[in-house]
Amino acid sequence: MSKAILYPSWQTLQDAILSCTACQLCQGIQNKVPGQGNPNARLMLIGEGPGAQEDQQGLAFVGAAGQLLTRMLEAIGLTREDVFITNIVKCRPPGNRQPKPEEAQRCLPYLRSQWALIKPQVILLLGATALQHTISPDARITSARGHWVQRGAVWMLPTYHPAALLRDPAKKRDAWQDMQMVRDKLAELAS
Ligand code: URA
């Protein structure tokens, strides 16, 4: 991930995201979607980019995939208020296409800053875009999922994007195993 400037406080970071015009994505949006939840979360979740409902509400993961994500968190005893949920890009790509590499690169300093301020112990990477922009551009979600990657003090676990689980419910079994790994890692790190 890029090593660009880090914003010193939550407010300067939030202001920078909300006023950002660093790429073209901001031109067609209704709202920026910085991410939301607990700024002191032990668990951070990173998706790809806002969809239509997220763009309307300015909140990450509030559509169908987000509702599934809420249930997955609840299954390991967490609420959305316990965690921080954000995306690789903070503006909705038109037609829900994947963010282009240059769009992701422009946006990644915000994610790095969120990460630096929150200092999560565990990061759950939701899908290939989150995986490739944090761990390696060559990584594949099918082989990387369910395997921990340690970066400094942070444990990162790639898993399927909840939208992929909605498209292919057969993947839910693996996703449940990944959620259990997250639950167990949080317990281990707390003890
Ligand atoms: N998909 C994502 O990757 N992020 C959201 O916020 C919503 C759907």
C-alpha cells in the first residue's frame, strides 16, 4: 500500500476525505463514504467501494451486502458499533465497477490514515479489491482467503466479499470459518 501523508487527527482526515477531488470518482456521486463505526475498534473491515445505497446515505455497507455483513458480525458476538467499516475508495465508482488502480492509489492515503489512527489489531479484507490493494496486487482471493497475513502488529485476514456470498451461497461455509478465525484471533490477542 502507498506510503503517502498521514493525517494527524480524525477531524483533519474526515475533512480531507469529504473535500477530496483527487480523482474523477467524486464527480458523479451524491455523498462521500468515509466509513463508520468505532474509531478505537480492535477489528477493522475493508471492502471495495460504495454502491448505490451507500452513495445515497454516505454510509459504508448499508445495502444487501451490508445487511449480510451485519449478521456475520453478530454471529461472532460483535455489533457494527464495535468495529470500523470502510472501503478502498470513498466515492462510488459509476455503475458499481471496480475502482481503477489510479483511483485506488489516490484514495489509499485515507485508508492508511484511518488505519494509523484506529490502530486495529485485526483487519478483515472483504474481497479481491481489498486484498490486492493492501497485501499484493497479484494475490487471488480464492487462495488467499482464510490465511492470516501479519503486518507489524496487525493481523489481516482475507475473506470473500459479502456480495460474492449473496451471488454464490456455497461460499458461505468458508466465510463462516473465516469469521470464526477472526473471533478466535480477537480472543487470543485479548488474553
Ligand atoms: N460493497 C462494498 O465493497 N462496500 C460497500 O460499502 C458496499 C458494498
